[in-house]
Amino acid sequence: ATGHRLPDTDALRARAAAALDRCGVDLDAYTGAGADTVLARTPLTGGTLAHLAATTPEQTDAAVAEAHRTFMDWRTVPAPRRGALVKRLGELLTAHREDLADLVTIEAGKIRSEALGEVQEMIDICDFAVGLSRQLYGRTIAGERPGHRLSESWHPLGVVGVLSAFNFPVAVWSWNTAVALVCGDTVVWKPSELTPLTALACDGLLARAVADVGAPAGVHRLLLGARECGERLVDDPRVALVSATGSVRMGRQVAPRVAARFGRCLLELGGNNAAVVAPSADLDLTVRGVVFSAAGTAGQRCTTLRRLIVHEDLADRLVERIVHAYGQLPLGDPFDPATLVGPLISTAAHTAMSEALAEAQRSGGKLLAGSERCLADQAPHAAYVRPAVVRMPEQTEIVRTETFAPILYVLTYRTLDEAIALHNGVPQGLSSSIFTRDQREAERFLAADGSDCGIANVNIGTSGAEIGGAFGGEKETGGGRESGSDAWRAYMRRATNTVNYSAELPLAQGVSFL
Ligand code: NAD
């Protein structure tokens, strides 16, 4: 541990309220008691920050109705003018960078630089979306008939329902919202019940941007609640796209419900990311890449490195260095600039971690580092846990499972084919990397018969993607893509247009009729 004393819950509550106030949110207006409350808590102490009134089913329906009404007009606003709203949002996010980062640290437990980094991602995606607002290009297609023009246009889709996870409480919202707004959609957001205050700040800043540019207030609606609230949103036929980020368990529940009403789904679910370390790897760089990806964010990123597949000639040396580096990681108060590992989201997450480690050891795994709980004397209801490294004899069932905690399983391989088979031998398909200086190996890993993930990297870790690329993964990760590249297409509908400007009526495929 860093030796720095943890802040107490009262101090954190005051800090959160001050940040919210600067973002234009009066916390008192949202607090409520009774059965339908959402508890705002902080993993720094495990203490409660506020009791918030949960959105009722009737309020959820009204929010969707309002978003739908607003969509009917918003879709006709020229895209560059919609971009002006997102531009203003980006300015406000920049001005309130520290406030948002405070809230991310308080509610999600991220260390300072990662919290600021997450806010930077929001600012970056706003920039990207503003540019996109002038680039929602369709195509003109070479048609087969004379005197005809064949083309496609992209139109706004409708209300986008966003469900988001606790571990990226602001970035995931902004990826969806900045892009959806320029695409002419409106958004109803059901954030994680673990990060409601952060959500209020985002909603407050967007409301200010809306007022500043004179956009309609109904472009964004926030719902506070847990699973049932999300289910109501998912089942509403006025919600054209459900963009859901979270566990595979959640995706299994959400996807069939959306499919049952022929709605569209964009799924960003769990990962079980691996790195292959080949004999030619630059070891200094590999150790840094591995430790950041595996222990950063206390192992609570969807792209966290969970499996290390190392060439057998290298394994002992590399593992020794990783274990040494893990021993040096300062753990503690995420507000302390010296800290690199903050708390897990809850003591339940620690229980899940301990169970997974016990299971790994039962199936022959050897715990080489970590798993100790720290600072329990200062914060008995929080979970500060040392990231763990476990050497596994084979890829057992627990290794194939995503445990949302800092556990790095180490496996060894002899041939690259074997490494790739191990790599792809899990149900999830989000992020992957190879550490090698051999171009043949690197290219093979990126080829059609290489990594089967949505993200495949060379000589960097599995986490920390830039917003310019499309983000998402295959298999149980759900197949969705968000953020950059052409991910915007998921938020629009495509119309294929054939215009006949001749006086003839030739039919396609040479069909004759009349
Ligand atoms: P979670 O699945 O518990 O919750 C995610 C969201 O879904 C929350 O808002 C929750 O209230 C809601 N929800 C849960 N069940 C629902 C249902 N049946 N109907 C409607 N809404 C429902 O996830 P979490 O614990 O907050 O986040 C961690 C998980 O998210 C990990 O598995 C992680 O890998 C994944 N994740 C994935 C990505 C990605 O982009 N692929 C990003 C971040 C997190």
C-alpha cells in the first residue's frame, strides 16, 4: 500500500456534491427514500454517498415517449447543426474534466490518470462526431439500367436506448451519445446502478449544451435504476436500437428480448483477452505492456489482459519479472498520484476473485503473486486487493471464464499454432495481442487464421484503445462495434434508392412485363 490514508465517506460525499454542483446538478433534487431508491456508493470506502429516487416505470415510458417525439423533428435538423450540439458538449466536458474525473474516481474507483483518461476519451469522441456530422456519406452505385441512378442514403434511426456498465461510467455513454446525436437519433440512457452520480453529471452537462445551442431538451433522457428499469427500456418498441455494454449474462437476457420485437441490438459484452509472448519479444516492453493491461484499472476493464500465453523457453524469466513488477505496484487511495491500483468495485468482486483463484488452484494452478486484501483496517467495507498471477498447467474452465478482477493466468506454448489455438479457445472475442519482433509471427497473428478477436494488436497490450478505431468483439462479446471508423452506421438506417430519369421502364435482370 502507498501509506497514504484513505479519505472518509463524508469527505468523498462532499467532493462529489461539489463536482455535481459545478456541472449544474443539484443533488438534493434527486435524493429520495423508500423502496425504489438507487444507492450511490463509493468503492473507496464502501460507504453510501446518497439515496437517489429511482425512475418509475411510468417515468421510463414518458422518457421514451419524449425522446421519440423529439426524434421526429431532430431527424430533419441538418447533420452539421446537430454536430454543433456535440461540439458544445465537448467544450463543456473539457471545462469540467476534473469534476467528471473526480466522480469517476469516487464511484468507479479509478486512479486519477485513468479517470482523466476516460474523460479525455469523451472529449475525443465529441471531436470525432463533430467531424462525422459532415461525413455521413452514402454511395452512388453503378447500376445496370440506362437512364437510372442507383444510390444509397443514410437516415436517422430513432431512439437509442443505452445500457452501460460500471467500469466505464462516462466513456461508453459518450461513445454512443455523441455519435447517435450527430446521426439524428435521440438517446435514453440507463447507466449502471453503481455509478448514478457520474451519470447525473453527464446528463447535466448535456442539458447545458442543449440550452446553449437551442436544441430540443428531449434529445437525451436519463433513467436511474437497476435491471428492471433497463428491461422496460429494452422492451419498448419505440426504442429502435438498444446499445448494451456489460456482462455476457446481461447480453443473453437483453438480446432475445430485443430480437423478439425485431429491434436492433449493439452488444459490447465481456472479454477474456490474451497476449501471446513469442521468443523474440522485447522483454522490457512486454513487461510494461503486460502489467498495465493486466493490473491497470484493478483488472476491471473489458479489455483487461487475463491470459498470458508465453513461449516455454521464456516463461520462467518473464513470469519472474512480472511477479517482481506486481510486488512494486502501489495500491491504495486512487486520488493519491502515487497509486497505480485502486479498489475493486465491491467486496462481492473480491469474493468472486477469491473463488476463481481457489478454483484455479484446485485445477492445478500455482498462485505466484497477489490476492491479499489490503487496507481492511481502514476500510472494512472496501476491497483493496493485490493483483494476482497464477501459472496454469492448461486452459481450464476457470481460465475460459471472465472473472472481473485482476487475475492473470499464465499458460505456455511450443509452436505458434498451439499458441493461437489456446488464444482462440475461449468463448469471448474482444481484444488480443502478440509480443514479437518476428514479422512473420506478427502477420500470422493478424491474419484470417490468427486472432479471432475484434481487436488484435502487436507489441502493445490488450487494453487502452483509441477512439478512432471501431471498438468491439466477436463471439460472446456480442459482435457490436462502437466509437470510430464506420461504427456510426449502426446508429442509422440505410435506404437504397433507384431513380429513373429516362422515358423508358427497363426492368432489372432483363425481365419483360407489359
Ligand atoms: P452488468 O452486465 O452487470 O450491467 C451492465 C448494465 O446492464 C447495467 O446498466 C445493468 O443495470 C444493466 N442490466 C443488467 N441486466 C439487465 C437486463 N436483464 N436487462 C436490462 N438491463 C440490464 O455489467 P457490469 O458489472 O456493470 O460491467 C462489467 C461487465 O461489462 C464485464 O463483463 C465487462 O467485460 C463488460 N464490459 C464490456 C465492455 C465492452 O465494450 N465490450 C465495456 C465495459 C464493460
